[in-house]
Amino acid sequence: AQRAGGGAATGPPRSARTARSASPPRLGGSFGGRVGSGSLHATSSSSLAPGAGDLPAPEYGSIVALSQACSEELIIRQNEKIALIKLLEDLKKTKLQQDAKLAKKRREVDKTVEGTLEMDRKIKGLSSNNKKVGAEVSGLRAENERLSVEVDQLRQDLGEATQSYDREVAEVEKLQQLLFTYRKEVGQEAKQRDNIHQDLRATRTAQTLMINRLDEMEKRNRALKMCVADTFAAGSR
């Protein structure tokens, strides 16, 4: 019996190891603790129950070893439970921090998305404006080219008109000289005409005087003829 007890003290028997390996998975929280404490109490009460001394030594040693193993397992589970509770609290804090960071990041993402949408709208508006401006620029370039051609044509026409104007100016100067000569000749002709008119007026006056004298001479001749006729008629009587 002492050899059996010494063997049991050195380590749990094969049946205890088998029971430990076949034990159900550990439960988290206070329920596992309650189950462990209940099993420990049941084990200790069974070991102290009347008739325990009646058990055979090998079975009693295996029960003690199993009780010790369960106690160690219970302590380990309680330590694990405390560690898991602490880890859970840390995870909850971390989760809250991560949730706060995630909410902040989501707000930032929402703002970024809104800004991106706004920028997309602005970019679309700018693209449409750029297209309109591009079309206007193309139209202005075409208009500029057309106007350049017209300006070149107008410059050519201006050069031709300038040359024609110079020729016309030369001709006008010639005509002015001719006009001055003609005016001078016309002035001389006017003077001659005035002289001729004066001569004509003088000639007409002289002619009128001669006609008046001839009329008087004719009147005298008729009167003389009448007197002579009267004289002859009186002498014949």
C-alpha cells in the first residue's frame, strides 16, 4: 500500500490521465468556476466521507491523485479565467478604441467621398466648360484665320488703292493745272467778250442812230416829194 501511495504521489495514474483527457472542454466565465469548485467539494467530501478507509489502497490513492489533479486543473482554469477576463476587458477597450477610430475614419471617409463626389462634379463641369471653351477657341481660330485672309486681301487692296490714289492725285494735279490754264484763258476770253460786248453795244447804238437818221431822211424826202408834187399840181392849174 505504501508503494502504491508513493507511486500515486509521484503522478496521477493512467486512469486519472485518461479521465483528464476525456474531461469535457473548459467553460468560460463563472459557470466553469462553479463547476470546478463543486467538483472539488464533491471530491473532498467523498474523500472524507465515512467508509473511505474501507476502500482499497490503490483506489484511494487514485482518488487522491485525481483530486489533486482536479485542484491543479481548477487553479489553472481560474488563472486562465482571470487572464481571459483581463484580456476580454483589454479587448473590449481596444474594441471601443478601434470602434471610435473606425467611426472617425468612417466620418473622414464619408467626408472624403463627399469631397470626391463634389470634385467629380466640379471636374465634370470644368470638362464641359473646357469642351465649350475648346469649341469657342476652335471657332475663334477659324475666324482669326478667315480674318487674317481678309486682312491680307484688304492690305493688298489698300496697296492697289494707294497706288491708284497716287495716280489719281497726279491726274488731279494735272487737271488742276489745266483748269488754272483754262480759267486764265476763260478770264482772258471774258475780257475779250466784255470788250466785244462793249463794241457791239457801241455798234448797236451807232446803228440805232443811223437808222433814226435814215428814218428822218426818208420822212424829209417824202415831205419834199409831197411839196414838189403839190407845187407841180398848183403850177399846172
